[in-house]
Amino acid sequence: MESVGIGIIGAGGIAAAHAKAYQMLGTKAHLIGVADIDEERARAFARRFDIPVWSSENDDILKRDDIQIVSLCLPHHLHAPIALAALQAGKHVLVEKPLAISLEEADSMIRAAQKAKRNLGVVFQLRFESDVQRARLILERQLIGTLFYAEVSCLWWRRPMYYENNWRGKWATEGGGAVINQAIHHIDLLLYLLGMPQRVYAEIDTIAHRIEVEDWCLATLYWDGMKASFCASTCAELEADVSRLLILGTNGSVQMFPFRPHSRQEERHLQIAEACRTIPEQELPGHTAQIHDFVFSVLEKREPRVSAVEGRRALELITAIYQSAFTQEMVELPLTPDSPCYTTAGKLEMARRYTAARAKRT
Ligand SMILES: NC(=O)c1ccc[n+]([C@@H]2O[C@H](COP(=O)([O-])OP(=O)(O)OC[C@H]3O[C@@H](n4cnc5c(N)ncnc54)[C@H](O)[C@@H]3O)[C@@H](O)[C@H]2O)c1
């Protein structure tokens, strides 16, 4: 295959980043169609990006033979059902984060992709940043010694208007709040750099917004010999949103964002600087780089750099965080299919009970 035809389903806020990234690929990718349940939105999007086909019916995209890749830019609860339909129609599918709202859904998507022999990827654009690659190299080479502590913060603010639509702010459609929507990027980075923790204890709260889901979370994550504190928020009224990842080792540290690796030992500090120099500066924004990687994974018949399995890992830790917050108990990882929040129905029932108990207390 020399080039691929592209369809985009969901023409809201993030879809433009996908369309622009595909357009930058010149002859390698052609935008063929866009669908949105809101036909006028699909039409306007098609006009803006010079896309020949638009529709309010997703099937009008999925049935076309000239489309090989579909980007899903949809509310979270629609990721699984529409990805399944797209895979069944023989498309390679790039899903915006999160992969799905439950592990049950994620597993059915991964199975469907394997069966259809199609690529299924999930957007985690921060992994494509040069500094993230540098941090990973520093840890792989154990340049900061034995790790003992990490701090992960997503202290963001979202205006009340952000939740004034038909899907955000609700367990059934957003699948959670600040953790599954915003801090999922930080959680993915944590997993990418440090691997899956063994246990988690978490608390969630809804502080500033009139929504069902959390706008605040505080958690402690435990590995053998190492701990991390994690907080996620959409209610932090700071001058600017703060994203922080700090990793401490016995011989140094790595901080992001901005990226500041450090060791007091001069020789190690020089080794760190030398390792960093081996990673070239990524010129494209992360989102664009990831979408290009997905297109090339299809053209070159290989796995994308961020596959659905990675999306499932982030969702597993997120599910454990919610389960701990709902039960007020420490949760052991990995989760199994009999974990109470594994299925969508189980998770929603746990959320319902948690919300009812919380309403009684306040
Ligand atoms: N990677 C990132 O940094 C990033 C940033 C923002 C959003 N996102 C993700 O992108 C996704 C979409 O978010 P958004 O902010 O663009 O949301 P949005 O609400 O702006 O857009 C969603 C679109 O889907 C359409 N839609 C709803 N139901 C549909 C259906 N059944 N069939 C077809 N279209 C349908 C809506 O009409 C709307 O245009 C979410 O998963 C979100 O988490 C990712």
C-alpha cells in the first residue's frame, strides 16, 4: 500500500488536530470522509478541511472501500461500540484517549482487532515528546540509581462551561472525571516510565463543579521499594495549569515539565547529559507525530508505537483508582475480570452507590 484513505468520526474539539496531522502527510494519506451525529458540524468540518464526503451516519464512512484508517474523536462511552463496528468493517482504528470506559470494553476491542488483523491504537501524544524519551533512557540506563519516590500532578482547571454538554461530567458517558479524561496522560507517562504499581489507594471528590464525576483525586501508588503520590484535578485555579512528574532516585532525579534531570555527582550528571543528547529534538507536536506513526504502522504493516494494549494498561490503573475510591480500600493490581469495576455495568453500579452514599453524608 502506497497511501491510505482516512475517515474521521466525531468532528468536535479534537478532530481538527487529527485532520491537520493527516493533511501534513501529503500523498501518503487522503482525507476522504467525516461523520458526526450533528450533520451541520460534519459539513462545516468537511468544508474547512476540504474533505469530499460528510455525513451524519457513521456507516457512510465505515462502508467505503477507499477508507482504510478511521480516527475516533468521540465521547468516551462511544469509543468501544464504534471501534468495534469499524474493526468489523475492516478499518484500522485510532481512538482518542481513553481507549474505553471499562476494561471489559477494552478487552473486547483488543480481541476484535486481533481477529480482524487490524491496527488499533490509542492517542497518548506525550510519549512522542523528546524529553519523555530522554527521561525513559535515563531510567533504562539506571543513571539516577534506585528509584524510591515519584510525584505526579495534573493540577488543571476546567471552566463550568466545559461540562455543559451531553457527555462530560457523567459516569455513564465520560466514565469518570479528572482522572480518566485529563490525568490519563500523566498516568500513561507514569506507566511508560515506571511500569504498573502493585497497589493503589485513592480518594476522589467533587469540589468546584456541579457534576457527578470527580474534579479532584489524591492517590498513593505502591511498587516494591517505591511509592508515588498522584493528584488529578479540574478545579485548580492556578495562574496556569500545572503538570508535574518528578522521579527521585538514590543518585539523582528527573523532573518534568519542564525537563530537568539532575545528579549531584558530576560524573553522573555528565552521563545524563550525554544520554539526553542521543535523543534528537522532536520537531512535530506530539499529537501530529503519533498520528503519523499510526499511518506509517499501517503502510509498513507493523504495530503502532502506542497500541491498544498500552491504552488498556492506563485504563487498568485508572479503574483501580476508582475502585479504591469507591470502596475506600487498598486495591491490588492486576485487576481480574471478577473485580467489581471490570465491567461497564459493575463500574457504573459502584459509582452509583458511591454517589448515593456521598449525597447522604453531605
Ligand atoms: N489527546 C488529547 O489531548 C485530547 C484533547 C481533547 C480531547 N481528547 C479526546 O477526544 C475525544 C473527543 O473529545 P472532544 O473534546 O473533541 O469532544 P466534543 O464533544 O467536542 O466532540 C465530540 C463529537 O462527537 C460527536 N458525536 C457524538 N455522538 C456521536 C455519534 N454517535 N456518532 C458520530 N458523532 C458523534 C459530537 O456531535 C461532537 O461533535 C474524547 O475522547 C477526548 O477525551 C483528547
